[in-house]
Amino acid sequence: MVVKAVPKEIFKVVKSLVTEDRFSHMSRVAEWCLKIAASHGLRDDRLVLAAFSHDMFRDVKPGILVKLARFYKIEEKRYYFSRPVLLHGPVAAKYMKRRFGIDDEVFEA
């Protein structure tokens, strides 16, 4: 199971932020990434972490996403603020970097 590749603390935070349906979706995406990587002879838990954490802020209210984006000093692109849901990935990356020390290379995976 793919969630075994995710550190326990990260797993707990993600589980607390998303709905059960979202969590299932995130797990399936991470599993799919592993299958694609394996088909190319790769095994990289960074892919799992990136795929699994990308949607962790997807269920957060738009106003909170905007506040988090400003807190993390995410570039204020017009499309982000007209459609705040698009901030969920960049906010997740900044959060993971700050809270868990996950480097940018993971989110470029």
C-alpha cells in the first residue's frame, strides 16, 4: 500500500485536512505514480510524497487558501486569486517545505 511510503507525521496531517474521498483519491494518484515509475525501472518515494501531498489543501476554503498563499509569499498571479482553489498545490508545497523540511526537488518530481 502506497501510504506506507509516507512518513507517519505527514500522513496524520494530510488525513486531518481532507475528506475521506479526497484521501482515497490522493492514495490512488500516488499508487498510479509508483506504477508509472516502476514501468520505467524507477522506485522513488519522492514521487509518492509529491503525489500524496499535492491535494492536502484542496478541501480548504478559498479565503483561507488566499491567506495561506500570502503568508507563504506565493506570487500573486491573477488566476490564483480569481480561482483560489488553484492555490492548493503551491500552498501544499510551501507548507511541506516549512513544516517538514521537504525540499523543492520533491515537488518537481
